[in-house]
Amino acid sequence: MRRVICPDCQAQTHVVESRSADEGAAVRRRRECTACGFRFTTFERVGTTRLQVVKRNGQRQPFDAEKLRGALSRAAHKRDVAAVQITRVVGAVEAEAAKRGGVIAAERIGELCLERLAAIDRGAYFQFAGTLPDITPEIGAFPETDSVRP
């Protein structure tokens, strides 16, 4: 654990008071120098890494959860798929990207979405698969009990 040093004399400090700040997004700490008595405030925030998508041509771009949510919503249009299910699919993609160091291939995003949609709704699966290049969905991959609207 790294110690916070005094900005005045560079000696060790200790925490006098801690409290939540920025509606829980940060911790505000009031600190005091053990040598000179100087008091100051620090804020601690969780550092988040920006997720990156590697496109087919090798270019990287920031991961856009809303763009993915929109594509999944369009695929699930007029299907029996709840918004919370779409949110879970997006969350699974974000979690996979985070596990991979914040970088994920566009192809892997498509695979993850198809895996999740296959368990949710057959029609949404095929709609989404139709938007992906080089994907031939397997029609026989679904059990007969899948929800299919007439």
C-alpha cells in the first residue's frame, strides 16, 4: 500500500476523516501530516479503462455500449425480449472485454451476442445474425421449445 506524503514537507500523513463524495463515485479523505501538521484533502476515484474494439481491418475504436444496445434492440423488435435481457447481453460483452484487458475483437462481440440471443429468442438471433458479415446461422441449433411468434 502506497502512503500519501505531505505536499508541504514530504513526510508521512494519516487520514483524519473519510466520507463519500460525488454521490458515491469518490471517497474524500481529510489528511494530516505527522511531521508538520499540514492538513489537506484528497479524493479517490476508481480508474476505469476505456474498452476498445478491434475492427476487421485492425483499426481500434472505443466500445460503444449504446450502439450495441441499439443493434440488439433492432434485432429484437417485435419479439418477446425484455430490455433487461438486452442489457445483460451488453453487460456480458463488456465483462468479456474487461477480462481481455479492455480490448475485444468485433467478431467476438458478434459471437457473444449470438450465444446469448440463442438462449433468449430465435427470431432475434436470426435478425442479429443477418447483420453480421460472414455469419451463417445454424437453423437446427435451437430446441423445439423456443419462443416463435406466428
